[in-house]
Amino acid sequence: MKRFLYKLLLGKPEYNRPIKISAYENVAKNLKQIWNNEKHNDVGFEKVLRLFLVSIQFIFPGVHVRNLFGRFGTIGRNVAVEFFVVFKTILPLVFLTTGLYKNLWAVTISSYLLMETICYVASLIFVSDMFVKPRSYRRNILMLSFNYLEISLSFAVIYAGLHLLGNQPQSYVDYIYFSIVTSTTIGYGDFHPQTELAKIMVCVQAVLVVSFIVLFLNFFSSKVETLHHEDE
């Protein structure tokens, strides 16, 4: 069983290269490169945004997961990150199905992890030169699909936990339904935001998800297409 799981998740041992520097050192190096304009002559708001997206990693758990599992090599770290992404996707669903969304701490945790995902996705565009070449662009699209699902479920937790919807939703499914409908900008109208905060959250989610789909999924789809042509 151990050999089966190793083969399934890690593949060939020779592909699992050791990591020379820790995740913390890598973030610090990226900050220094942006500050000194070592790779790009970015200035003004662009530079401020890039510095923000890199430095804010320290307050989120993702960088700590990468640092902790970096001892197991590149593939070991990547698999750990994948499990972390899946965990972040499942967690808001657990909050919803168990009724824990009624607690403020569940809403706070979902919002916190949601912010990490938003910053990470933004980094894929604005700080893409800081990332190492991915092992597979298809893997990145798969991870982005989980990110999209996480965003929808996390917003559902926020809507449910803060009682932001009118027409009295009957179950957690109604909140998930409203969140996904909002993310597609369809808006059937059977449920609606009933407070100013709710309207703001709906606007934020709609703009975020539309930007996510248009900018990020198309970006990586073009990468896959380019890679396909190179293989031919």
C-alpha cells in the first residue's frame, strides 16, 4: 500500500528534487528583487501592489505549509500544497453542512482563507515572474478549479453566517445555490441581499469571479495551448 500511494502521488523518486532554500527565504528574496527592480523596472502602484502580494504571504498558512513540507523535496511540497488547497475547499462545506456557519469564528476562518486565495490568484498574474516554472500547467488549472469552488463555498458561509439573504433560505444548500448563481452573474431573484453589507459582498463576489474567469483561467488555458504546440 505504501509503495502504491508513493507511486500514485509522488511518481518517480528521481523527479523529486531537493529544495535548496526555505519558503521563507524565497519570499524574502522575492521582496528584495522587487524592491531593487532586479527583474522588472516596475514603479508606482504596480511596484506597491507586487510588494504587497509577496509580503502578505507571511500572514497566511500557505507559505508555512510550503516551508514545512519543503524538506520532502519539490514533489513532496507540491503534493502537500495540493492537499492544503483541497482542505480549504472542503472546510467551508463542512461549516455549512454541520451548521457551524452560525458561529462567528467559522465565518472569520472562511474569510481569512478566502483572502489568501484571492491574493494568491492575483499573484499568479502580477507576480508571475516570482514563481518557478510549474511542473504542469494542467495542474495549475486543476488547482484554480478548486480555488473557484472554494471562493463560492466561502461566500456561502459568509452569507449564511451573517444572515445576509432575504426570502428566508431553508437550508445551507440555498446559500451555496445563491453564491454559485451570483458567481455566474445570472441572478434569478428567488433570494436577494437584504442589507447594505450583503449588497457589497454580492458585488465583490461577482466582480471577483468574473475577473477570475476572464483573466486567470484564460491565462492558463493559453499556456496549455502553447505547451501543446511546443510538444507537436
